[in-house]
Amino acid sequence: MAGRRVLVTGAASGIGAAIARALAARGAAVTLADRDAPALESVAALLAEELPDAAAAVPWVVDLLDTGALSNERLDFDILVNNAGIQKIAPIEEFDPADFRRILTLMLEVPFLLTRAVLPGMYERGFGRIINVSSVHGLRASPYKAAYVSAKHGLEGFSKVTALEGGPHGVTSNCINPGYVRTPLVERQIADQARLHGIPEAEVLSRVMLTESAIKRLVEPEEVAALAAWLASDDAGMVTGASHAMDGGWSAR
């Protein structure tokens, strides 16, 4: 991937940081986008330490919820990884409409705006990779996650439209659909899930998060990153419009 320019959103931790590391290790020049400036600097410094021969990772401190600032952007990247996400768990009748709008903005509108910003350059160069970090919740629903499930289902459809439009120009678009990944986002859900289901926090993994999976463990961020790296490669040039389940068999039911 030497010479490829990559933008990874939500790159300050978890899946985003792992994908940035995997692509940088393969020679790509990575831009790390997140609103958490100290965490971004830490990730960039860690990549420089682990990969001294790689291109320096560039932190981009940005509030992606400021969609007005993104609406007229033109960004020159060869690979876009739409990963940034947030979560809110509540019954529909108690779900704050502001939280619903914020989740849809960050996890559906922002991928649209960033894709819109990078496609002209990708079309000119005849090469592009759009990688949307979706979820098993882009394929299946769970209670108490109305906004997250809606956003991820929307992202699945948007990714397919991008694949159809981008194909003639050498641009592919795919979704990665992991189950629960060992990230701060998932760890923060445990207390909420325990409260909503009326069970101890220690039982959330076995009784809530992993009940549908045939493989009873969390997905590791590095596993998601390995799939993202393949989708970004030349070897995946005929892979587009697809949803790649990495959910331990959850979506096989």
C-alpha cells in the first residue's frame, strides 16, 4: 500500500486505531480523525514507535458532528474508513430524540459527507476503497438500540449504492459487520445493559452480548483491522457491495 493515502475516522482508540496501525504497517500514509486530541497524539506517537519506517501518521482533530464544515469539503484520499461511532441504549419510548439524531448524524450522514468528499479524487485516479465499519446490527436488530440499529442498516444501503456508482471508476465499497468488539464503546455498554436487563454486570457478556454467537468471545480489534487491510488491498478489487460478517455466527441464525 505504499503511496496510498488513508483517512480513518474514530481513530483515537479501539477499531479505528487498530485499522490505522494495520494500514500503516503495509506502507500507507494514514490520517487519524477524531475529536480527542490527546488520544490522537498518543496513537500517532505509538505508531511512530512501533513502525519507525512507516510514513508518519497525521492527527486530524475534528468534530465530525459539525456537518456544516464537511458539506463542501474535497478530500484527497485513496482509502476511506468510516469507523467513528457512539452508542445509546434505552427503550424507544424513553429514547431522547436528540440522541437519536446525533447517532444517525455521526454514523450515517457523516459517512455520506466524507464519501462525497473523497469520490471525485478517487474517480480521477481510477482507484478507491470505501470501507464502512458497520456491525452485526446492520444485519440484525437488538432491543434498546433503535438509533444504532437504524444507522447501521442505513449505512449498509448507502455502502451498496456507493458500490454501484463507484464500480465503473475503480472504487469499491464494502461493510465490515463485527459482533461485539473488545473496545471502550462496548465496555461502556455493560453497565447500561445490566440495568436494562436487571442482571449483574458480570453476567452481561454471557447472558446478553454473546447469546446469539456460536463462538463465545468478543471480537478483537486486530481481527477487524486484518479484514479492513485486505479490503483496502489490490487483491480485493472485485469485492464490492458486500457485507462481511465477523460475528462468530450470530447472523447465521
